[in-house]
Amino acid sequence: MKKTIKKVVVAGGGLMGAGISLMFPEYGIETVLYSVAEKDFDKAGKVIDKSLAALVENGRLTSQTAEEIKEKIQFTVDKKCFQDADLVIEAIPEIMDLKKNFYEEISELVPEDTILASNTSAISVNQLSEFVKFPERFCGTHFLNPPHIIPLVEITKGDKTDQTVCKTLYTLFKNMGKEPVLLKKDVKGFLSNRLQFALLREATYLVEQGVADPEDIDRTIKYGNGLRYTCSGPFKIADLGGLSVFNSVAKYLYSDLSDEKSENHLLNELVQEGNNGISTGKGFYEYQESDLADEEKTRDAMILSILKTEKELLA
């Protein structure tokens, strides 16, 4: 199994694929962005340009380094790129048949010791491994959007995954300044989505019950819980607050929390009405046409500022 990654192929020219491809050239890794259609690279190129510009504007990269990264990302529709890949990260649409066809074909093209990884955020790693030749070299690598900024990478070990694969990727991402976490077994939604949707379930329930508006719930997280989570996380927060206190509150509160099992009623209602969030101009909030770029730019700047502050404090 590969222990040194010199060439990575990111499969998928969408938002996540483009963002993932940005991470590797800076660390001397040959990087190829593969897609099935040349037209996909128009959008991918724009994503890369915008992302690099934001990194330069926020002091994460110099203009020269950004230009060098851009020049080093190879774009191709030629499957020959897989023949000498050390690592393939699949970031194609979350459609089972597409992924099945991809892995069945690519498994035959890459060397036997090439690590294959999926950026899926929804599909079981064990299920995908059924389509992979030599499934011991396959695992999940779930990045969060924007992947070139968010440090977290969730490495999911499938039932057949060789432990060496997880260790190799953990070391690789750690050396790249990421914060990898290892899931010892496959679970729906992995860590980040399970935690995110547990919070969203309660948040929408509180709106449905007339307790508070979305704006005030967002402020509660942004200026309260979210700040603490940035610094600690739920287990450290409980330790700092006193486990006896948290134990008492849990016994008092748990029976009153939402335990909806079928669907998120508020989300479903909004989607049925054609409200998809910022892309349609309305979701929990209303948006103008220019808001998408502004929201993304502000978000990226805030994340980079927080990460920079953390780094300086821990130095």
C-alpha cells in the first residue's frame, strides 16, 4: 500500500473537486483535476481563481504563491492520468450509479497499491467499497466546504480498509496543516453531518414551536455556543463546566428535546415551496442576487481570521 503520496488525482470538476485540488500543489504534490467533460473546467477555473484571490486578500498566500498553485493544477478528461496516481479522491455527484461506474472502471486503471478515497458526505463507505477492486485500499475522506479553508478532514475506515491507508492519509493531511479525524467504522453522515443535523433538528423544532425566530437562533449559536465550540468542543466544554452539572441538565432536558425520526418538517415545507436558500433568493432568510458572492467572501474571511488568531494564540 502507498505510504508516500507524490501524485493525487481529484475526480470531479465541481465546487468541492476544485476546492480540494487547491490544497496539494503548495506541498509539492503533483495535482490533476479530472472530469468527464471539458466544459466543467470553466466553472472549476472560476472557483479556483476566486478561492486563491480570497486567500491572497486575507494574507494566507502571496500573489506569487497563488499563481504558482494555479499553474500547477492540471486539468484533463484523459483517464490516463489515473495510471500513475498514488491517491485518487473522488468528488463526483452523490448518485450511486455514477460512483459505481467510476470505481469499477478506475479500480482497473490505477496501480494495485493506489489509495482510493471518496469525498461522499452521504453514501456508506462500506457500500461504495463493494465496487472497488482491492477494497482494502479504499476509505472515506470527507472535506467540508470550503475544503481549502476548513481544516477538518473526516477519514472513515470501512470494514475492509487496511489500517495503513488511514495512517498514510492521516499523516499526509496533518503535514498539510489540516486537522484529520479518524472514524473507526462507517456510520451514516460521519461525524460532522450527524452533529450538524442533530443541532438543526432542534433549531427548526424551536422555530416550529414559536419559541424564537431563525435570526435569534443563529445569533445564539454565533455569539454563544459557537464561540465555545470553536475553542473547545462538547466534551471539553462539559469537563470545564462540571460533569455533575451537565448530567443533571441532561436528565432534566432530554425528554423535552425533539426526537423527530422521519423528516425535518420546516426544511421540507420550504423546499416544497421552491425555496432553496440563497440560490433561489429565499430560504430561512431573503437574499438579493449579489448576496451569494458577498456571503461567501465574508464567510471565508471570518474563518481565515479565526484560524489565524488561533494559530497566533497557540504559538
